[in-house]
Amino acid sequence: MIAGGYDEVHSDGGTVLSHAGAYRRSGCFEIVGCVEPDATRRKEFMEYWKVDRGFSSIDEALSDGIAFEVASVCSPTADHPTSLRKLLTTSVRAVFCEKPICESLQEAVELADAYRKQNRILVVNYRRQWDPSMIRLAQDLKSGRWGKVLAGSVFYGKGLRHSASHIVDLLTLLLGPLEVCGRLGRRGDFVQSDPSHEAVLRTADGASVVLLVGDDRAVSVFEVHLVTEKGLIDIEDSGHVLRVRPSRRDPRYPSHVTPSKGERIKTGLEDSIFFAVENLREALGTGATIRSGAESAIATMSICEQIALSPSYYES
């Protein structure tokens, strides 16, 4: 779906939700081929995106001699290492990989090192890194516009590595480096190999952020709530809505300072993959810095690994 399917379903052209949609909107890329083992799905993708050449495997594509400069890896995580290694044997200049890089932190480090040594760009799709609203919020927090961040809470589900990694990556963007203080418990609301973990994180300034798990089988939730010296900041609707509530003197109880109703702002999350591709285009053309490269993705993986391996306060 992330390769092209989300935009095939929402074909109104108003948003960009997939790799193929982002390449197409950019106008600077031509999709010259696709790899998909399912013949029916491959045909659908080729017809919708007007791709002339389709292959059942990377090996088949490479033996065909297809020439390309950029590749997107949108396969299941377990397949990433094989695909990434095979792409290193080609002349590919950049790879846009779905998160996480792979299941093993050590293997991710090795792959990132291999790409760095061959001067290849490796982009990892933690897409909120390219959302202009989140970038501005990070700048506002860093500048002191909201004062110090005092505390935070997160609600999520659908796996630590699959879903919470996005949360951890976003929190790092907004709050800086994070320390894992401990794990509270876990819930198996996704695949068995990736349960959702509750944990306590701490920022460099000493603010605690608690990760709390719902249950994705009941309701999908992805929300971040920050308490600052100057108001409340809420990231809602999976990151599609930013709600900011500056503090003011409570009109009912003048001795209290409480958050105002504030405003709800639509973020740029729906077009973030397009912004990612534009960042990639700039990196290829001018050497611009990639906002979500292998190094930051590995830092996110490391935090998730520490959470998963931490002893739990509630589990024997």
C-alpha cells in the first residue's frame, strides 16, 4: 500500500500517500520499473502508474539489465536486508526504505555503514520528519517559545517497532535525545514478534514522557500530549492535527492559569512523503542533508531496542 496503493485508493490527487505518488508529483523522477512477486498486484501497479516494466524479484530485474538511479524498498521488514544488499551491487545512487531498516539493530548498523562507505544515500521513511508543521513546532520548542517541556504522554498501539518507532522518532525531533527509564508492561495487539510496550522516557532537561498502549484491535490511536510552561501541545489524529493551547488566566478562577481553547491546525502529514522525495531530489542535486537518514533511524531503533529489553515493573 505504501508503494502506491494508498494513492490508488484515494485517486482524487489531493494528497500524496505513497512512494509512487510522491515521485509522480515531483515531476523530476520517472518510474521505470517495479518489483512485486504477486502477479495480479504487479499488473495493477503497472497499469495505474503507467510503468512499462515489472518483475517478480530484484534478481529478475537486475538480470534484465534495467537501469535506475533511485529505488524504493516497500517490502516487509524481514526482506529489507536482502534487498538493500542487492541494491548495493547496482549503480543506484539512493534508496528510500520503509522503516525500520531491518529487524536487527546490529544489522541496521552494518547496512548503514556499507551505504556510507559506498557513498550511497539511504533514506528511511519516518515521515513526520518532513512534515512542515512538526519542523516548525520543533523550532518553536527549541527557541523557548513554549518555555520548558514539563511532561508528556503518548497513546499508541500496533507494535513497538511498527508504530511506536514513529512516536520515538517524532519525540526526538521535538524534544532532543531521549533516555529510557524503564518499561511498564506490554500488550500483544499486533504481530507476535512486535508487541506494544509501555515505557517511561526522559529528556535531557529532565521531563518525563510516558508511552501508554491502547489496543489496535479496538481502536487505532497515535497521539502525543506535551505540557509546557506556557501551554499544552497536542498531536492528534495520527499526526494529521496539531492542537496548541497557550496558557491564560482562567476567567472563572482568576488565581488559576489554565490552557485556552487554542486552535486546531491541519498538519502537512498527508504530503510528507512528497516532501521526503523533494528532500531526496535536493540531496542528489546539491548535496542537501537528508532529514531522516540511516543515522537518525538507527538512533530511533536503539531507543526501541532499549525499551523492549528493559525489565518491566509489572511482569515477572
